[in-house]
Amino acid sequence: MLNFFLSLTTLEQALLAGIFTFLITALGSALVLFFKDINKLFLDSMLAFSAGIMIASSFFSLLNPAIELSNSWFTITSSFMLGGLIILLCDKLITSMCQSKTTIKDLRMSLMLFISITLHNIPEGFVIGVAYASLANNNIIGALSLTLGIAIQNFPEGSAISFPLRREGVNRTKAFIIGALSALPEPIAAVLGALLVLKVNMILPFIMSLTAGAMIYVTVKELIPESQNNKKQGLMTLFLMLGFSLMMILEII
């Protein structure tokens, strides 16, 4: 299997790696298919766990590498703030399109979360493509390890979308499909990342910082308050810390 993978072109390797991470997201989203009755404690725990993952990803996977790639504090800061502003504007637009207060609350959180995670998967795809274009010949293990780390991270991201949708009354099949589709940009971005490897150093810091801003906005405004509505607030906080710790471990090992 490894020999076959090594025989592929760089673009083919990047595409397959992106498809693999997409499938792992779909696998996480598929968990919703096996739950007939959704337990609120479980859902809130998943939200808190996802919040921890998103906070850690924002720094370890996005902001920190963006800072290393760019010497411009203005680029990083403005892109970070722009990411939050984009989600804020999306929030206002969604609110204006909805009529009932219940629909506004439920639809807003799910769509904002979908947008944020989808945006998050774009730079991840770029990173995968760049890894295979720059490391494949000299360090294929490094590129494969990066792919595995992103894939593990993607697993709860699918659940983070599908389970809240299920709680809002969306049927399990649709919740699964929407959760899986959030990772669709990843294989596309992986190919683009490989193609643009010579220019990506100028593009990647902006995309990473913008996505980090979007993720932090959604996490602070929606995920944390929603999970903290649970009576077991201390437990929800521990789940958040567990999600953060998982991502931190993946960055260290």
C-alpha cells in the first residue's frame, strides 16, 4: 500500500490525503446515525469538547504557524479580526432572514458552526497540499503524520455539526450529510495547496489568521455559552479542557 502511494504524483498524494481527512470528518458526523434519542448531557459535552478543540486549533494549527510564516503583525491581527467580523455579518444576515425566535437561535448556531468549520478545513487542506509538495520527496513520513493528525482532529468536527442539527429536529440522514459536507473543501484545497506551494507562503498566513478569528468568534459566542447552559457546568468545563488537551498533545507528539 505504501509503495503504491509513493508511486503516485504529488498532486495525487495530496488529493488522496484530503479525501482521507474528509472521510474521517464524515465518520465523526455518522455517529448521529446511531443515536435514536439524543441525550442533552452528551450533546452539551460534545459542544464543550469541540470548543476546546477549536480554541486549541485556532492557536496551535492556525495562528502560531501563521505568525512563523509572516513577519507582519498587521497581517495576522487584521486577518484574525476580519475572520470574526465575517462571522458576525453572517450572524446578522441569518438573523434577518429568520422569522421565529426559536428558528433564529437554532439556525444561527448551526450555520455559524458549519461556516466556521468549513473555513477551518480550507487552510488545513492547503497545509496538507504544501506538506506533500515540499516534504514528500524528503520526508514522506512527516507528510503522512500531518495527515493523520488533521484526520484525528476532524473526527469530532463532523459530530460538532451533526449533533446540534439533530437536536434541532433535523433528521439523522440530513444531519450526517451536512456534517460531512463541511469537510468537502479539504481535498480541493489540498490539491490547490500543492499547486500553489511556491506562492503559498504569502497566502497561507492570511487564510490561517482569518479562519482562527472565525473559529474563536463562534466558540466564544455560541459553543461555550450553549454548553454552559447545562446544569453540570463544571463537567462541561472539563470536557472543554479535554478537547484542548487532545489537540495540544497532537501538536507536541
